[in-house]
Amino acid sequence: MRILLVNVPHPAIGSRIPKEQLPPLGLLSIGGPLIDDGHEVRLIDGEFGPMPLETLVAQAVEYRPDAVLFGHSGSSSGHPVIARYAAMMRRSLPGSKIVYGGVHPTYFWREILAAEPWLDAIVRGEGEETVRRLIQAFEENAPLDAIEGLAFHRDGVPFATAAAPVIRNLDDYRIGWELIDHARYSYWGGKRAVVVQFSRGCPHLCTYCGQRGFWTRWRHRDPVLFAREIAWLHREHGVQVFNFADENPSAGRKPWKAFLEALIAENIDVTLVGSTRADDIVRDAEFLHLYKQAGFERFLMGMENTDEDTLRLIRKGAKTSTDREAIRLLRRHNILSMATWVAGFSEQTDRDLFRGLKQLISYDPDQIQALYVTPHRWTPYFREAEGREVVQVDQTKWDYKHQVLAMQCMPPWRLFLWVKFIEAACQLRPRALLRWLWHPEPKIQHAIRWYYRMGRRVWFHEIFSFLFRDHAHRRQFTLAEFVGQAQDAEEEAMTIGKRPATIARLAEQVG
Ligand code: B12
Ligand code: SF4
């Protein structure tokens, strides 16, 4: 079949401000297996430009695809854009199948199929195997009922088949790197870049996490094969920066160490950036030099809060002392730390926010990212928040960078001022500025300066948007009225074999 993968342009800061684009790994991950099945596959990446709707559709029509496949890593916040583009695609290509996949449609399939009755299928959970079966069924005109991990209209009503099993061996499927021109993609200040993924999922229990349940079980690729792929991308395609998509790549100490050693053995000079947990950094204190040697330049650590009570509420399973220690250890190895700090998990007063700021400064991270709590309906945290009022009704702004839930103690403008103040105070304190002025390692100096350049643009852009575009003040709905009822019973999107996964068992396995 002739298949078109479409990456739509997302209005979020992560897509628009950097003026650099990363390849859409989710779409490339389903593209690889489809090419291997003998299909003709093409990708249109609308993030460049960004590409206007009409241009994107015109290019699609010219290709005459049998199936058009939509997905976006902005997920929930990207959904309104996908809905618009897919509707136009349906009108322009009446004979093509239209398919949608990713995190948001995995959970919102009922609402999406009801609102967009012309969609041919939604792929729920990870897509590699399910999409192969789906396309084969389209080709053979076979019924979809027997394919696990789908949702579609059956007798005019939204219907889902059983959840698909998790992919046990991630190396069974390859990424369709040939779908992109590597020269177009960059990150980290103009360096050729890709997104890669060593592992999927996370064994921890944070109640607000929208990803853990989606991947259902923590799994990792073969450490040596994964290192080999990175080296191949570097040598064959000149890729310099590898942005890890993993939620928690270091969850398994042994495979993680094996990967670091395998990459060091490849003897290449690359930049690796990723996210992990502070307690893994502290756990690996004795071999953090391997992180550095492999190429890690920055870790984002989701600290989320500096208040022990809030950390307990969201079951982060972390301690503020560990967060502090992780930052210190990373600095000792010349690896930058980025701390994320989230406003609004629970009601906060000016005093709480001031205390948070003081504590963040005392952690002394190199970079901070201040975000707003953004509850996903399929997480346990949603139940905690479902009675709270919504102050942002534009779903494209449910992107962690806009306040969506009201706070009883302060109006949106005051929380906004606090968040901007916290960002500025952390990034402009003398110690941080001294590191901006001088750092012994040129690569790290480049990374620090790039982040400040980006931060400056984001900071002013957000102030402008808050004043003139965002309209964060309507309190018409509670969270449950706006988003729908809690869906935490369906949090795990896939199954482990025939049994539903239990997170406790996974934690034991990872050890
Ligand atoms: C790398 C990344 C980015 C990069 C994007 C680079 C790019 N071009 O993709 C950058 C830094 C630019 C970014 C920005 C943003 N991101 Co981001 N990002 C990620 C991250 C870490 C990895 C994405 C990824 O590649 N995953 C690996 C691939 C293999 O997984 P996948 O995309 O889900 O695809 C699989 C399935 O979902 C499915 N599938 C997906 N699409 C389709 C389509 C079809 C047709 C089918 C059949 C199947 C299918 O099959 C795939 C293979 O199994 C994720 C967290 C994560 N681990 O996924 C967050 C994440 C996707 N980002 C998120 C957010 C909110 C954003 C921003 C809105 C932030 C902001 N305010 O700017 C923006 C949006 C713009 C954008 N371009 O995405 C959230 C989305 C939350 C949600 N559930 O709605 C996530 C989940 C982070 C989180 N922990 O919550 N992001
Ligand atoms: S540690 Fe991160 S990825 Fe793991 S459950 Fe918590 S928030 Fe999710």
C-alpha cells in the first residue's frame, strides 16, 4: 500500500520557539516496520515552516496515498490540530483510510470516534505491531475485530478491541530512518540531532504521570545494538546530538551500565541529553564518569516539587535531599542538571511559592523549567483534582506551560507572575550567571549559552502570550466537566501476555 505519515505543526513553545526541529520518532517507529512489510511509505513533516494546512494537504493529494496516518508527540495538546488537519484530509482524499495513533487517542478513542466519525481506525498503545496488522487488514479488506489494540466504528458505534500485548523485544522492530533527511533536523543550537529511545515506561508510581501506564511495563533495547545504532547514525548520517525519549532509561542499573560501556567502546564524540530520576543518579555515583564518557551533557530530572508533603501526595517516591545530591554529583562530572518544578499540584499560597523558590535556589541546578500541573484523565492524580475549576479551555494550551487549573488562593495573573519570577530568579542568580560567563568545557559552555538564548525568547514570548492571547480566566467548568470522568482504571494501555500488568510486580522485576 502507499502510506503517508503526517506530522502536524504544533503551536506549543517546544515546537515553535527553538526554530529547530527534531524528527518525529513515533511516526518513524511505525514507518520502519511498514517499509519492511513492503509498503511504500512517505513522511510529511509539517513542523517545518510551519507548513500551512493547504500546502500539507496539497502535498498529500499529490502523493495519492491509500492510507494517511496521523500522530504527534504533543499528544493531548496536539489533538485539536490533528483533528483539523485530518478533517481536511478526509475531504480531499475521500478514498484513503485515515488512521490516528499515540498517547491521547489511546485513551480518548470514544470521544474522538464520536466527534470524527470519518476516522477509519485509532491505534491504541504502542504502534509497531498493531499498525502492521491494521494495514494488512485494509489491504485484504478483512474485518478489524480480530486485531488487538484498535478502536473503530462497528455498526456505527465506537468500539475497541482488547488491549494489545506489550512488545517484549523492542529490537524486533526498526526505526524508519530513511524517511527523513537528517540534514533538516537539529537541536542544541544547530547540531544535527535525532530522538532515540533505549527503554519504554517506568516502574515508579507517580500519580500524575501520563506515560508510565501508556507503556505499561518498563522494557529496554539490547544495550549493544542500541549503542551500535547511535554510532551508525553518527558515522553514516553525521548525527551529533541524541535526545533520549525515555521516561527513565536508567531504571535497570545493569542494562544501563552495559549501554554506557558499549557506547564508550564505539569511540565516538556525541552529545547525549535525556531525563532520569535523581535517585538513579545517586545510585550510580560510582560510575557517573561513564555517563560523561559516553557523552551525556544534561539530565532533566523531574523533581516536580520541593515540598516533602507534595512529593508524598503525588507518590513521587523521592526525597528533597536526593534531588540536591543528584545535582551536586552531576556537577562534579561536568554534566548539566535541569530541574523541573511544577506549580499547582495542591493549593499554594504566596508563602509556599516563596519557600519553593528558596529551596530551588539552594538545590543550585544549572537550568530550571517551571511548569503548571496538567492532569491526565487516565492517571490517579486526576481524581484528586477533578473538582477543581478549569481556567484554560483551549486544549492546545494544555501543554504544561500554561495554567489550566484554578488556585483558590490566587488568580492566574499572580501565579503567572510567581512562575516568571521563579524562572528569572533561578536563572539570573550570580552563581548561574558566572557559569554562563565561563565554563572550563567548551561543549558545556555552548549548551549553557544555548539554553539562555532559548530561555530569553521563551520568557518574553510567554509574557506576551499571557497578556494578549491566553485568556486564562474563565471558570466555567470543573476539571471533570471539561475533560470527562476519571479513567484511571484504564491507565495501563497494554497487557503483559494475557494478564493485566501490575506496577508493583514491575518494580520488583526492575530491581
Ligand atoms: C522528544 C519529546 C519532545 C520533543 C519532540 C520531538 C519530536 N519531533 O517528536 C520536543 C522537545 C520538541 C517536545 C515538545 C513537546 N512536548 Co514532548 N516529548 C518528547 C518525549 C520525551 C519523547 C517523544 C517520543 O519520541 N517518544 C517515543 C515514541 C516512540 O513514542 P510515541 O511518540 O508515543 O509513539 C508510539 C505510540 O504512541 C504510537 N504512535 C504514535 N503516533 C502514532 C501514529 C500512528 C498512526 C500510529 C499507528 C501509532 C502511533 O506508536 C509509537 C511507537 O510505539 C515524550 C515522552 C515520551 N517518552 O514519549 C514527550 C511528550 C510527548 N511531550 C509532551 C509535551 C506536552 C510536549 C509539548 C506540548 C511541551 C511544550 N509545552 O512545548 C511540546 C509539543 C511539541 C512537540 N513537537 O511535540 C508530553 C505529552 C503529554 C500528553 N500525553 O499529552 C509528553 C508525553 C511528555 C510527558 N511526560 O508528559 N517533546
Ligand atoms: S519517575 Fe517520571 S516517568 Fe516514572 S512514574 Fe514518575 S513521572 Fe512517570
